Amino acid sequence: MKGCLTKKLVFREVSGCLVEKPECSYARKFGFSFVCLHPDHQKFHVHVSGVMSRIEANERYEELRVKRHDEFIAGLDEEGRRYFCHKTDFHGQPLSE
């Protein structure tokens, strides 16, 4: 699993994947992020290997999520962008600014 980088998540069974375009068989899409389902995923945590701090890992995970979201929105037609960019709360009510 050379090149794998993960970050600790709330769930012990998975870690957050910090690879920009993961191609390994253990990476699974989760919203606009990826999680790692490798049995030894904790060995790839960036703070364990000293590659980056937990704060930097959190920032990287969020940066990748936002980038993937923006790419998704950019790939939509006008109607799709209008639909997915309409901000509502849990009950479908418009969000107040």
C-alpha cells in the first residue's frame, strides 16, 4: 500500500483517504470524500508516519472534499447546477443568510 495516506475519523472501522485520486481497491467513495477500508488502515495515518499533523490532515481532507464538490458542480448543466446549488435545510426550507 505504498503511497497511501489516511486520517483518523470518528469510526474505527475506516479512515479518511488523503490521496487525491485513489485507485486502490480499498478506497470507497463517501459523499465527496473517500474512506479507506484496508484492514490495516490505521498504519497509514499521516500523524503516525509524521508526514503531517492531525490539523494539516483535517485541512487536506476538507480541501479534497471541496475540490471534488466543485468539480461535480462544474460538470453539471445549468439546470443541474441550479438544483444542486439551491441551499435548503433538512426540511427543504430555504436557508436564511
